[in-house]
Amino acid sequence: MTDWLAFTVETKDNVAQVTLTGPGKGNTMGPDFWRELPEIFGGLDADPEVHAIVLTGSGKHFSYGLDLSSMAGTFGPLLADRALAAPRTDFLGEVRRLQAAITAVADCRKPVIAAVSGWCIGGGLDLIAAADIRYASADATFSLREAKIAIVADVGSLQRLPGIIGEGHLRELAYTGKDIDAARAEKIGLVNDVFPDQEAALDAAHATAREIAANPPLVVQGVKDVVDQRRRDEVAAGLRYVAAWNAAFLPSEDLTEAVQAVFEKRAPEFRGR
């Protein structure tokens, strides 16, 4: 057993449960999250005793998304010296590292079932988009919120969600940054089913994981590989493009204003600069 800082991992009867634990409020995604996520899923992928994985959050919420306070250093050099190539190149590498962490979930050969309750915001939505199956409790709320903080989502939602909810619904969520409840999420196909509460959603995820685990593991992995093949190259190309786009165009007065507004707990005033 490894003592993870942002997760717990437990395995029983060929099913692993990966639980987001923070350390920030609402299981925010800070440096520990991004470092540990690919290590965990790489290990589970290689473990022959694991046939399926349940992914969930501790406490009331799945995840508030990116931890802006602990990850501010990612944006700082880019905004402070926006005209130079070096900070842009460093930022491009950082985006690709974060993308690879989420892609480790999508590329894991073992099916991943996400059980979501409470808030699932920004990076949380990127994460569950990389899962194979998504269940939600009735209190779950989803938001592709990056546009509200002057960022083009760049770690997977824009590439993976078209195959899950269709382009029309994706564009609505991405352009507006609006919140949607579990009922709407089920209606547009973001989640497979909605359950009365967090416990019921997690129980359902484990029940499905056990059904999967009872089947021949190499066949299940083969099915996942074949289904993924249809969009794998398209997703990879989209991730490369958005990383380069953000390295070129992310620095803006609006981004600085958005970050300041978050810390000052006020509405931002965007000027398109």
C-alpha cells in the first residue's frame, strides 16, 4: 500500500476504488493530484488482480476542480512576461503534463466507473469524461466552468465530451460555463443513471464494477480497446492543438482579472483584452 496525498486506493475482489481526498476543500486538484493520478492508474493498469475501477470523491463533493491557489505558479510566469518564448514553452509542457495525467485514466485498460455527488467542476468534469461509465447522486451538479475564468478548457473535456453528450450540448456548457443538475446531466447522456444519494450512487458503481470483473478480463480489455480506437487519434490531436492554442493565446488581462476576482470573491469585469 502506498500512502497517497491526494487519493486513497483500496482493492477488494478484483475491484479497486480510487477516492479523491484533497487535501484542499472539495477535493481540489493541486500538485499532489496531478503527480499521483498517472502513477495510480498506471499501477492499476498493470495489476492483474484489478479488473475494474470505481472513481469517486471523499466528503460531499466529487471535486471543485483545479486548485487555483496552489497552481497559480503555472500561470504566473506566462502573465508576467507574456511576450517571451520561454514561459510559453514551459507552459506548453505543463499543460501537456496535466493532459497526460487525465489521459492515464482514459488509457487504463481496466474499465473505470465514476460515482459523482455534489459539485463536479472544471477539472472534475475533465476527469469523469475520461471514465467509461458515469453515475450520479441526485444532488450532483456539473459545470464546465473554464470560460468564466478566461481559460479555454485544455485537459480533455472539449475533446472527450463530444463523443459522450454530442457537440450541441458540449458547446452550450463550454460557451456559458453554466451549472447543470443531475437530471439534466442524465438527459444529455453525461451520466448513465441518477441515484437518490451518494451512497446509492457508489453502491451502483461497485455493482457494475463487480459485473465487469466477473467477465474474462482480457476480453473486457479488448472491448475497451476496440471502442476507444474510434476516437483515440482524434482526442490526441485535439489535446495537442488546445495545448498549443493556450500557450499562444491564454495570457490576457481577462485572465488576470478572473484570477484576482476569485481570490477577492467578487464578480469579474471582462474587457476582451
